[in-house]
Amino acid sequence: MVRENTVSGLRERIYFANAMLRQLTHDQREASPTIRLALRGAVVFHLYSALVGMIRQSAKTYQVAGADTLFSLAALEQAFEAAGVEAPEVSVLAQARQDRGDLVAWLDSEMQTALGASGLARRPTPPSEANALNLMAEDRYAPLAEGDLERLAQTSTRVGELVEHCVGYLEEW
């Protein structure tokens, strides 16, 4: 019998993110930029969804009203604050979001950028004869660049560690 299990659902999100990251970095490495950007967006979405799902589950446990319709970490933190509830998992994520060197802060920023009007306008330009000199100044952290893909892999590891760390705080049936 299949049963709803929040922690398994969070792990499933991380599994999907890792599967799509493997597609992005191996199987679809030579695919068109649109396919690769879609895969990148899916990785970001699944990782962020794991964190949001974790805090939503915490909100159910602490009976924080209205949190089940919120989909940003900042809004969820504000809901906990407004309800006067201090949950350890929310504190852990709030600290991670405040630290600009933490990959959770980067992930949160990426998700907020993706929701903005210019989110998809940050497409990479493939190298060509006309812009050959631009390659020397290429940003290794631009979407789909080597540094960006490394950061996605590191973020996946970080989110997995946070979920495993906070699982003990969640109420699982």
C-alpha cells in the first residue's frame, strides 16, 4: 500500500533534481541551449521545492495558518514569525538564506530571478566567429557554464544535507 510520506517526498524531489542534473551534464551536454536551460530550471525548481516542502510540513506540525499556499522561503519565514512560532528547521534555513556565501541563498536568489520577467532572458550566447573574443572574458558562473553546473551539483548536495539534518524536526507518520 502506498502512503503519503513527507520525508520521502522531499528525498524524491532531490532525486529528481539529481537525475535532471545528470541529464544536463552528461546525456544532454550537446543539446540545444533551450533544452539545457529547461533542465537547469527543473533542477533549481526541484531543489527549491524540497526546501519549501520541508517548511510547509513544519507549518502543518506547528499549525501555522496559511502556510500551505506559500511558495517562497521568505514568505514561509514571515508566516512563522507572524504566528509567533519558532521552529528549528525554519531557523536553520533562515540563517542559510541570510549568509550570501551559502548555496541556499544562491538557490533562493535563482528561484526569485526565475519568477521575474527577465528570468528567461539570461540565455547563453553560443560561441561563434563574430564573438570569438568574448570567450576570453566568459563568465564561468553564467547559466550553463562550467562553474554554474558545479554550483548546481554543490547546491544539490547542500539541500540534501539540510533535509537530512532537519528530518528529525519533522513529524512523520
